[in-house]
Amino acid sequence: MEAANHRDRHQELLDLRTKGAANDRAYVLGRNAWRTIEEGNEREWLIGNGIGGYANHSVPGGGYRMSHGYLVASAKAPVNRMLVFTRSQEQVDIGDRSYDLTSQQYINWQKNGQRYLRRFRLDTVPEYDYQVEDVRIVKTIALEYGHNTVTVCYDITGGKETARVKLVPLFNYRSPGDVSEKGNLRFEKRLEDRLLRLIPGRDPGVTISFLASEGEFLDRSTLPVTMATPNYVIEEGHYYPFENRNGFLGIDNHYTPYEIHVTVEPYERKRIYLKCSTEALTRDGKDGFTIVREYRERMAHLVQTAGYGDRLADRLVEAADHFIVDRESTGLKTVLAGYPWFTDWGRDTMIAFQGVALATKRFAEAREILESFAHYVRRGLIPNMFPDDGQEPLYNTVDASLWYVHAVYEYLKHTGGEDDYRFIRDKIYPKLKEIIAAYQGGTDFSIGMDEDGLIHAGGGLDQVTWMDVRVGEWVVTPRHGKPVEINALWYNALRIMAQLAERFGEKLPYDELARKVRESFCRRFWNEADQCLYDVVDVPQEGGGFGDDPSIRPNQIWAVSLPFTMLPPKQEKAVVGTVYQHLYTPYGLRSLSDRDPRFQPRYIGKLIDRDGAYHMGTTWAFPLGGFITAYCKVNGYSREAVLTAKDMCSAFEDHMHDGGLGGIAEIFDGDFACTGRGCFTQAWSVGEILRAYTEDVLPNLTGLE
């Protein structure tokens, strides 16, 4: 017994050391963060399992949006995601006193269990610290990396009286972007020695396994029913205000066939865990507390490998990890665009690539990401998005392939060994030549090179730049013609290809074409009146002929920030000045100047209202990375410029304590960029701030502060 106690204490010390190393990265919230359940629900957390699955919930502990669950499993990495385990709810009985720790809004009422929550901590994994009289319960949730398995661990310290803890697991089987009607919650169930197996009626090929390390299972269908408690087997009427304000009903139901009872004697310390999985579980499988420790240790290793030792950089390295996942169709890594909805999108992947894969020094995964997308090049295009399994990729993007060329260049810049060049030459370079040839000769979606060397794209209802919203036949931001960022990327790609061709001993006229593009770009895109660049030139007009679009948008910033650019220094500085004046906010760049009469100040409400604002004023975080690079560049990386850039990056520390803890949201309102909108953590938002911070700020700070 003494030897066993010694081992337990030794493991506790190891756990404390691991937690100590992560303390600077941890997000710690006190009770002022949930003065009301509504206030608390505006903050949420997410952890990923590396195969497209995730756990995501609100800080008070209840469901606030449809995606909230402890296990959203990916049936075929990284797609086909289903919510299978919503959460576990707790009740503590001491003598004749009962305390419900559930924090949940229902139709016309709510449970306020957050009043017993003394502290919440996101220390790589979420940790809820409850105090009920003199009983303390610390609840920690973690995923087993690489598996569709979640554990919920309870460290319970008893008080003066015997306490009875009731744990109620909530199950489901639905998309994380949907809700369940009561009639859909039909499961075949089998319980043997605290190991429960559920087979959903909607998919008999799936088995959900659930076990408890300790406790007695009580069949809730045997509980007495009254008019006040009509059904214990279905947890009815969960209300999700987030979904409701976005135009959905926001009412959900969950399956609760059993509850688990655990007795804690006076002053006893009890450590128990629950596990849920879409894989087979056995009672002699991995301990839940081991899963927690391994998840933390893996993240600590990633942060240590990146090697920054800077709180913001380390936090962003941790945030980046959740986006790098397996793709089963290639057996290689890919990048999820954002949580909780998106899968791996070509454009988002290549823009995020430099931050999430290179700034984090995950070069092996970076190589896999490049190779993974090389499998899908078609007619010079890489996929805009991968739908769920069984559907063909969608190729409606003009910029993804050009960002792909850029990603290859950055990969070689960060690695640059002979083996890396051989990999690019053998696996990637032929695809790059295919891309350039397709853009020169013309490919799908009206993408092709004009006589002046510039690229035109889009037409009709096709939306092929990143500003791509279309509602039926309403093209919200038509950018047909020659978009500014596409041609900046085109020139950048040609210069990269010229270097690669020389390296690989080929004589190809990329440099000659690049000179032609530069001459045409400088002649056609400069907007003297606004001292910036036109957003699109040669725009087809309804009455015939062509015009230029003077909308002040963030797209022009990449004509300054990319490695190979075309403008003279005076014009580059003017572009940065105009963008700063019209578009800059602390959390990103507006998608349209707030002085434009078409400017939409808020992104909220029904889908059609949000779509109408998405690229018409809404603030986007990811272009700020390009802006920071451009700002430092045109100011010669002066002391003042670098310190200003540091301040721009540091502003995100405030945001990372709000909304989606530890992440950077996709978008914000245009008039007052504060509350995160869209995805609560987005790959290119995290990636571009991490890239700019670690490339433009940190290396240039020495001796400045």
C-alpha cells in the first residue's frame, strides 16, 4: 500500500510540474466572468483530437450553441463529424441538502449551477473547480489524441459529512450544426459492469461506448414520473441563445438513460473518471487521468519545440495545434479552416500554413500538408473545400493555387535542406508548373491570363476570390475582372517559379513574364485619387465595356506584404497609409471602408443579413497579418514601427481571454470590433497573427524595449 501511495504522489508531482510549465499559457477565470449565465456563456473553450474531432463547451458548463459537446467525433478524418456525448451533469447531496451543478438555459427557465463554480481554468485542457459547502470537485475534460475518445475526470475532496455525487451523462447522435428532436433519440442500449454500449437508431453501424471507473448505474426509466418530471430518459428543451439570435429556433434534446451514483465519505479524496468513445472501450483500457496528463505533455512538447518562450507566441502555438489534423483520403496531414464548422479548405489552409505549420516548426507536418493538396490539383486548381466523405471537392477558387505556390516558397525558406528541395522537385514542382500553365492558358471559372499578363477571374454567378458570398442569384461582392490580390499573388508566384526553375536546372520564361506583369500592374492598379490600389480593374460593365472598382478594401495589402512585390516604395507606403486610415481596427481589417455608403457595421442576425455584411464592412482578423508585415516593411523596421507592430499583436491577448478562449475568431463587427463572430477560432486568424508576431516582431525586438 505504501508503494502504491508513493507512486500516486510521484505522479501528482509530475502532473504539477507539467501544469507549472503551462501556467504562463493558462487562461484562468473567476466568478466575475459568469455573474450571469448569459455573460458566462459568451466564453467557451475547445480542444481537438488531431483527426477532426473536438470537444467544445461554454465556460459555465452548459450548452449555448449546437456544437457544444464533450465529444464531436470524426468518422472519417477530418470529416463526417457527429456529436455523440454532450456532457456530464453533476448533483451533490449532503444530508438532506441537494446542490445541482448544472448550468443550462431551457425554454422559459434556467439552472444556475455556475454559482458553485469557484474558478475555471483552460490549462491546455478545461478544468472546472466547484465548491459545495466543504466539498470540492475538480472536473477536467480531455481527448485522447488521435482517437474519438473523451475522458471526464473528477478529483473530489470530501467534507465533514458523507456526500453523494450523482453524475448524469447526456448522449446524442447528430451533426454539430443541428439539433435533435425527441423522436430521433432512439438507441439500443446494453450495460455490463459499468460499461454501457449505445447503438443509435439512425446509424446501426455505430457503437457509442461509455464507462465509469466507479459508481452505481441507475436506470433512469425506473424513476417515478410526475407532471413536473415527465421524462428522465430525455433531457428536454435545452435552449441555445446563440443559435436563436442567428435565426434558428435553438431548442435541443439529449438522451440520458442512466445516472451514476458515487459516495464520498467524510474527508475522503476520490479520483474517478468517465470515458466515452466511438471506438471499443474496455475496463482495462487507458486511465482517464493518464489521458489528461498525456494531452498536456504533448502540448508542452509542441510549445517547447517551437522555442519562443514568449507568452503570446506560446499561446498561439498551442492554438495552432487544433487545426493540424489527419486526412484519411491521403494518409497525410491537412489544416481545418475553423471551428466549429469548417473542414479543410484550400485557400484557408495555404494562408494559415506559414503560421500554423512553419512558425510552430512542425516541418514534417508542413511537408505532408503540401503533399496532401498536391494529390488534388485539377486543371491547375487546388480544392476550395472538401465536403463530407463521398462528395467531390469544390474547386471554385482563383487564389488557393497561388497561395499554394507561396506556401512552397515559405516551406523552403524555413527548411532549405537538400532533402527538402528534392521533395519539392519530385512531389510538388510538377504540380506548380501545371498551375502556372493553367493560369496562362485559361482554366475553369473564367480564370486565365490576358494579353497584358494579368489574371482575370470569375463571371456570372461565380465567386472565386475569398470575398465569395452568393445568396441565390445575389452576388454580394462581385469582383469579376482582375482582382488586385490575385495579380499580386500571380507576380509573386512567377518570381518563385523562376527561382525554382533555376534551382532545378530548367530554362523557363517565368522572369520574363513577371516583368510584363509588373509593368501592367503598376500602370493599371494605381488609384491616384485615393493614394492606393484599385480593388479590381477591367470590371465588365452592364452596358458594355470595362471599368475599375475603387472600393477601399484590404486586398491591396498583399501587394505590399508578399515576398515579391511590384510597387515603388512611395506607393507602397501610401497603400499602407490608406489601409491604416480606412480599414484598421485592433482585431483586424475591415472588408470595406467605413466611409463607403455600402458599409455594413454589424455581422449579426439571420443568415441573409449576415451574408450581406460578411465582406461589406465586417472586420477580418487574418489580413492584419499582412498589414503588420507591410507596415514594418514600409517603415524600414524602425524601432517605432516594430513596437507599434508588437502592440498590434498584443491586443489579441485581450481577445483570447474572451469568446473562444485561446483562439482568434474569424471575424468581428465593422463598427466596433470586439465580440468575435463567425468561427470562434479560425486557422488563418491564428496563423497570420502568429506568423507576423514571430517573423516581423520578435526577431526585431532585441534592444528596443
